[in-house]
Amino acid sequence: MARSDTKIRILEAAEQIVLTRGVARLTLDAVAAAAGLSKGGLIYHYDSKEALIAAMMDRLVASFEARVECWRREDGGPGSWTRGYVRASLPEPGSTDDGIAAREAALIAAMGNDPAQVAPYAARQEAWAEALRTDGIDPLRAMLVRLAADGIWMNEALGVHPAPTEERRRIVDALLAMTRDPAA
Amino acid sequence: MARSDTKIRILEAAEQIVLTRGVARLTLDAVAAAAGLSKGGLIYHYDSKEALIAAMMDRLVASFEARVECWRREDGGPGSWTRGYVRASLPEPGSTDDGIAAREAALIAAMGNDPAQVAPYAARQEAWAEALRTDGIDPLRAMLVRLAADGIWMNEALGVHPAPTEERRRIVDALLAMTRDPAA
DNA sequence: TTGACTATACCGACCAGACGGTATAGTTAT
DNA sequence: ATAACTATACCGTCTGGTCGGTATAGTCAA
């Protein structure tokens, strides 16, 4: 068995638990069981629960920014970063892009365990605001698009669905269009 | 003492704990201490932690919808419900409207304790979507405004600030304007 | 008026179980 | 052999919840 997969397996197990059973059940025993190893094995990889959640946060920030950058590159032009943010935040339902689950789960876990652990995510805000500001489109418009995207995924992370699938798609299209059309 | 004040005192204490110390520290002992009574006294009013959080959720839904309705009435005309939603979600920083704290705290507490407890909030989505749809303005536009408002307060509930105070005000103004101007 | 009884509000000691974390011995791959 | 990894047993603490009890105020028949 590929040994280095273990750490990732642990993180994914932790994400699943948060998403399906709630932060309160994110216990070391539960994570170990879900990842298919013992608590001792889990602690070997992550010294403490805090370390585990910190790793989830790192993974989330890195994977999210990578996905934004990936979309931005195969797009280009004014507004491409904003569009990347939207696409990275709101992958097509049913797509294989499961990185989004990590984002939700990690943030919820951090918030649930200790609000201070949200810091790594909060720390990226300034950089993202700067990216929006210099994206070649109206900065206020870019920020509105970004916030609406946040509104969707954050609601969905809570299990709340502000719009059914069909309408959701139209909303995402509208957000992407707002980054292109100079009028509205 | 006015007996029913106690229940409110308990709920407010619980909100404060969630907001300042995190869900993990929302224990019955902590709530009782913060509300100025014993655990026995707390349990007398709310049979279990679950019941306490359910009460927080009820309070949140009722108070939020009341605030939306309040704003809508003293406004009127097309888009007034959408504007009410924005104003109820995003009170001026420093205003005495602390109802928003209840919304954040209750949702976080529910999510932290058991995701299923978010249900009372999720259940209102359809009604809100209907209100947006029949608000006299472009429904898609109304939904985008609502989602952006959600994006702001949900970020802030996590302790994340996507925009500094000055820019935040401009964003809120832009959202309100979007419910009035037929163009964009 | 008085005494029996009830309802409401609250107290705080206590308990069983769960939790994060430690210790340590064992296993496997190189 | 050694380092990477895993399993099991265990510990102290904390948590949600229980339970027996107290205090006060009100009702009501005699």
C-alpha cells in the first residue's frame, strides 16, 4: 500500500465525517475508523486534533487556489480570475471535482473546533481582494460576483439550497456573464 | 423576576458563547454560568442541549423574518423585500441591531452540534425564494443580490472579512441600488 | 387563619460514557 | 538493523444528563 496516501486518506475521512455527521462527531476515534486505521496510527501522522484540522485548512487553501489558477489560465483576459473563483467555488453538480468538499469541511471543522483556526483562510482574503481588484474589470462588480459565489457555496455547505439545480445553473451563468459584459 | 426573561437570557448567553468562544465551548455548564444560573436551572428551561439549540434556531428564524418585514414595510414598492433582506442581513456595523448575532450563532451552533438541526432555517428557503420571485423586480437579479448579502454575512460569521468597512458600505449600497435600477 | 397541597423556578452533587492524548509493544518494507 | 508505520491498552478530564432537594408563591377547604 502506498504509504504516503495515508495522510490524504485521513484528511478525506475527516472531511466526510464533518460533512455527513457534523463537527461534533469529528473525533479522533471516528476519523481513525473511517480512514481504516487505529487511533495510534492516526496520531502518528497528525500529532493532535488541532494539527489534523490545520492540515485540512492547508489542503483547502492550496487546493482552492490551485483550482482558481487552473481555470484562470485556460481562460485568460479581463475577469478571468473572477471567473476562476466562481468556477472553483461552484463546480458543476456531479462533476468529479471533489475539492470543494474539502473547503466546506475544513472551514466547518475549524470553526467548530476553535474559531482561531480559520486564520489561514482569513489570511488569504487580502490577496484575493487584490486579485479581484486587478482583474481587468470593474472591481466592485468583481467583488459582487465573488460574494454571490460565496453565498451559494456557503449556503450549500450548511445543507441549505437557496435555488434548485436548474435555477442554480442560470445563476452561475449570470455570474460568469457579469465578468464579461461591461454593461449588466 | 419576570420568569420568561430567563429563557431569553439563556439564549443570549448561548449566542455570546458561540460567537466569542466557538461552538466547541458551548457546553451546558458554560451556558448556565453565562446566564447566571445553575445547570439544573438551565435544564429546567431547556430539557437538553438539542432543545436549547432548537430554541436558538426558532428565535433566529422569527427575528430575521420580522426584521425583513419591518424594513420592507417602511420601504415599499418593487424590490422592497429584497432590500429588506439585505438590510436585515447586513445592519450597519455598530448599529444596535444585534439580531444578526443570533442568526450567526444559532446557525453555527446547529451546524456544530448536528447538521440536521439546520432544518428550520433550510425550510424557509422556498418561502424566501418565492418572495424574491414576486418582489416586482427581475427575479434573477433579486437572487443575485440575496446571495451576495449571504456571502458577506456568512463570511463575517466565520470571522472572515472579504472587504474593509469603507468598501463594504459601497458594496451594500450597490446591492440596494441593484434592486432599484432596471439597468445595472 | 391555618394547614395541606400544588406549581414554578432553581440548585448542585453525582454518574456513565466519551474524548483527546500517552505509552508501548508489535509489524512491515527496505 | 532500522525507520516507518500500526495496534492496543490505558489515563485524566470533561460533558450531557439525572436526581433529590430547596424556596417561594398561590389555591382552597375547614
